[in-house]
Amino acid sequence: MRAITRRGALGLGAGAAAAGLVGCGSITDFDRPSPADGSSGPGKKPSGSPKASARPLGDGSTSFTGRQPHQPGKPEPLEPGQEPPQFVVFSWDGAGEVGNGLFPRFLDLAKEHGASMTFFLSGLYLLPESKKRLYDPPNNPRGASDIGYLTDEHVKMTLENVRRAWLEGHEIGTHFNGHFCGEGYGSVGKWTPGQWRSEIDQAKKFVKEWRTNTGWTDLAPLPFDYEKELVGGRTPCLLGQDNLLPTARALGWRYDASSPGGTQVWPQKRQGLWDLPLQQIPFPGHSFEVLSMDYNILANQSINSTNAPSHNYPGWRQQAGQAYISGFKRAYETNRAPFFVGNHFEKWNGGIYMDAVEEAFKYIAREKEKGADVRLVSFRQFVDWMDVQKPEVLEKLRTLEVGQQPAGGWKAFTQADSASPTSSETAA
């Protein structure tokens, strides 16, 4: 378990230092998506296997299988007077399966409700520990990692679930590799753009060459071209974004989810990429807010402990679930800013954070199923929508502060603007 980094710059007020905690845990112990071929729908089992025309790539660890199944239709720009949808993105850092059943649990939940998510895969989770010296982390010894390497059996489980995730319409991003946090020389917060390039190249290589590195020939390839699939990521402990962005832009990435904390407002671009931060959301029972990630809620509840006394669990589980639901409701009922939630496949404090995020997910899905224009999407699907919006419309949406309703209602607010379009979006 790494140290938690304080982020005093969040400005959450005196007595709320804990609300600035950010961190990630380790794995140690637009509409309803529809299939590309029309063969199955939400709640139905997809084919589960790539098309017969799948083309192996490289050593056969990955393959090109055509258009990803279960994607939304072509996004359209908002019409004058149209109310924006409420986008919600659930994302997962690390995305390794270690036999606790959490990866398939949330794949099942997403399929039941026709939702997409983003899985930020750690490249090391596809590298056997016996081959760890293939990893050459910047400013750290060869083979070092602040997260544990998975057992061979857990690497196989991770491959199975990543493969399933993509076939069911989810995005596979990256959480990079060794998860070096803290303030020391080896921290990702100290890496140069060139060192980030090395880290990314290695993360992709571990995904694209798992077959060579493991020697396994009896497992199906991953059904995607990772060079094309990978368009965004989240850095360990939300550190190092400033030096990552030039490299990500040069690689053609479209977004980054590594900002060390934002608010529930409409996003903009930084250095040409959509900046999609975790957000400050209401924290029931407190005057300060908490970042929309399981680990940050944990840090505010149990002072860094992932195994606190169990008598606290019911109250903490309820508090965590209500934090997510409050964040969703505040956006949906006011400025319709997209809502971003980050998670880890961990059973911290008895697994209460997994139960809390499932409770919130089901609450949001029910609102969608009752007819609300709520879209449970991946980051990639969200930026697809953002990219077709008119710059002047996005600029106007950004004038709405946290919890601010549009003056005169949405119909009046999103009418065509007679002013000249702003250029800030295209110049970002």
C-alpha cells in the first residue's frame, strides 16, 4: 500500500485536509449500446468470440477483429434548444482479476443494464513475474514495481476478462505499469515526457506480447489492436499529468483522466486532449467534498486503513454510496456536467466500496430505464460525443458552475447563439 498524497490545492477549506487525499490502491492479495451486427442486445449474451475473419497481430497476442461490438450510434451535435444528456463514466484503475470475482461482477452488472465502462489496464498485469526484468521503469531498478506482479493463474484470469470486456463494448485504456507514487526521484510525478514515452511503449508491449512472454498457446488472443484501441489513461495516484500530456498528444491520444482533482463542470482540453478529472462530490455528514474515487472515500473514512473495525462498515458503505448518488443527482438536476467515477477491484474494509459503487450504478441505471436521458458510457464514447459538438455550445455549457441550473431552462439556454463562435475549444 503506497503513501497517500495530499493535494492541498483543492481548496476544500480548513478542517478538510483529508478531502484533498488522492491515491490508487494496488491489487495485492449516448444511448444504449447496441451490437454491431444486431445479433444481441443489452442483457443478452454476445457471441463471445471474434469474427472468423480475425487477423492476428504481431505474435498473436492481439488481433484485428473489425469494429468493436456494442457501440452507440453515431453521435450528433446538440440542436438549438436541446437539453444535453447526462453522461456517467465508471472507470477502473489496474483492471486485474485476482480471483475475487470483482472484474466479472461488474462486467455482469454493465451487461445487465446496457452500459459501457473504461478499464485502465496496468501493463504489468499481463507480464509474468518470472519475466519481470523485461520491465525497465524510469528512475527505478529494472523489474521494480510498487504493485505486485500477478500469479500466472491471475494473469490468465485478467486476459479472459479484458477480452470479454472489449467484446461487450467496454474501453481498454491504460494505468501504465509500476505505479510509482510518492515524492521521491522514482515517482511518476518526476518523469519527463521522454520517460513517459518509455513507460507507455512498455505498457503497450506487455499487452501486445503476452503470448511471447508467457509461452501460452492455448488462450485466445485479445480481440483488438491496442495501438488503435489505446486513446487515454489515468496515471498512478493522479501524478505527472503535465509531463505526460505532450507525449500523449504526440501519440494521438484523445483524452487524459489524470488531473489531481476537478469539479462537476463541463470539461475542456489541455494541450489538445480532453481533460477528464475525478471530481469533488458531496460527502454526506461533512462540510467538505471528496473526490469521486473509492480510495479517496476510504482515506477520508478510515485514515488510510483498508481493514478497519467491521462495526464501521454499514455506515461507511451507506456514506460512500450516497456520495456517488449525490454527485450524480447534483449534475443531473442542474448543469448536466458529465459525472466521472474511479474505482479499483479491491475488497477494502470488507468490500464496502464495491457494494457502494454497485448501489450507485444501479440507482443511475434505474433513472435511465425510467426514461431519463442518462448515458452510461466509456471515456472514449464520451469524447466521441464531445468532438462533434459546436465549440460555442460547449463554451456556453462551461459557463454553468457546479450545481447551477441554466437560466430560463435548457430550451432557452441552448438556443443558437447569435454571437461569433469562440475559438477556445479548437485552440486548446
